[in-house]
Amino acid sequence: MPTDALEPPLTDELAAPASIVRQPILLIDADPSSLEYMERALSQTGLSVVATVTLSGPDGALALLAARQDIHVIVLDPAALRSGADNGVNELQKQIARPDIELIIVTESRSVSDLDQPWAREAADLLPKPLLRQTLIRAVQEAQRRHASLRDRRAPLRILSREDGAHGALPMRRPQPFREHPVELRILEALAEIDDLRIRQLDGIVEGDAAWSMLAELLRARLTRRRISVTSLCLASKSPVTTALRRIERLLEGGLVTYSLDPKDRRRKYIELTEEGALRLHAVVGHLSRWLGAEPRNGTTGL
């Protein structure tokens, strides 16, 4: 249920920044009242919004994505996927997995493991229902900022053999836009690609490392100046929510991460690396970048 009555009036703090390109936000929710609430909340900030309760048809999500090439941020309740035809669901999943799409998931699901799908793991954020207006607006604005940075795309990382030179290229799952730490971000993407590959090829034999997946996501968030909620971090772990929460507790006890509460939505907890955790992860990634030949040596580079 929307929570208009519980929220303070909209302030200038939540108005859409002039620096953000006013590209339309696509809202997909099978619940008309929830859809209307989100559309009203975002429109009041000056954002352009298109909304739909269906996947197919002339007014459905697929038609809107085909007609509006300027849509790059999607807010989706996965319950809408269960109400669509199979072919529509498959096609929409392909669309929301595109590297130029920033996906925000809103859900009433009590278990993050219910969203254990490849497209869901790439979500920019996961918001619990009932939604607070401020939380929704901030998540959309952060997604817009991330997309605005995608224009600075990078070439894939080339890995050098330890003995004698280039060995070929690892395909990156998503282009990396950020100038400040391109090498570190590419190393993290390469490691994630390798991890996904070995799990796919050795399904049922090899399992992912939930703790490392979360630490890598937290370092990526630190480098790209993003905040990671507990629910989003559980998704990044690629493990059941109970397993992910146990790993987070161990990381907290080990002093590698810390947490803070969203002052606007006390249900929402953010996790970030401590200085000690960041230093140790930078050391790992820095060692790997030198070993793989990703850092310049004598005026040359493996990138």
C-alpha cells in the first residue's frame, strides 16, 4: 500500500537535479494503485514517467521500450512478470538485462532468494513495499546518475600470461563508465565473469563464494560512489538470503564492513566497507592487476 499519509510534503531536496538528463522512467507494476502512486511521486519531482500494468499489447512494456529508445531506467515489480505470457516475459527479461538499462526492483517478497534470476542480480537497487516516496525518488535519481556516466565506455580487459604477453580478452558483462578507477573496476568485472563461467560449467559441483561476491560488490560501489542496501547486497551474493545474512554478520564481526540506517526510511539499512576492509580489498585487486599485466610497465599496458 502507498504511504502518502505518513510522509512529509515534497521538498526541494528531492527535486530532480537540473544536471540529470530528463529521460523517461518506465514503471511496470501489475497493481494499478501502486503504479499510480509511483507515477505521481516521480512526476512531482519533474521527471518524465511512462507507466504500464502489462507486458504485451500496444500499451505494454515491450511496446513502450520499442517505441522509446530513450528509456534507460526501469522500475519493476516482478509480480508483473507472473501475469504476462511466457513469450512476453522472456522478451522483457532480455530487455531489462541490457547493459544500458538501470533496473530498480520493487517487491513485497519476503525472501530475496525468490528473485534469484540473472536479470535480478544486475539490478541497481531493490526496494521493499510499501514504498516511501523519498526512497523511490532517491533510487531513481541515483540510477539516472549512473546511466549518465555510461557514455565513457571502456574496452575489455586483456589478460597477459605470466611468461610472454597477451593471452586474449575476457568479455565484460557491462561497460565500465567511471574514469577514476578503470583498472580496479575491470579486474572486478573479470573476476565476476570467471566466477559465473565456472559455476555455469560446473553446475551442481562448484558453488559461488557469497562473502567474496559481496565484498567485490561493496568495493565496486565504493569506487562508483554508490550505496548498497542489505537487500541489494544479498542479491549480489548469488546465494539464499539466510546464507547472505550470515556472511554479512561475519564481515561485520571481522571489521571489514559497517552499516548505517537511511534517515528517511528506518527499515532500510546500508552496508559499506570500512577503511580497513577497503585497504585489504584494494591490496587484493592491486596485486591481481599487476599479475595480469593490467598496470603500465615501462610505458606499456595490457589494456
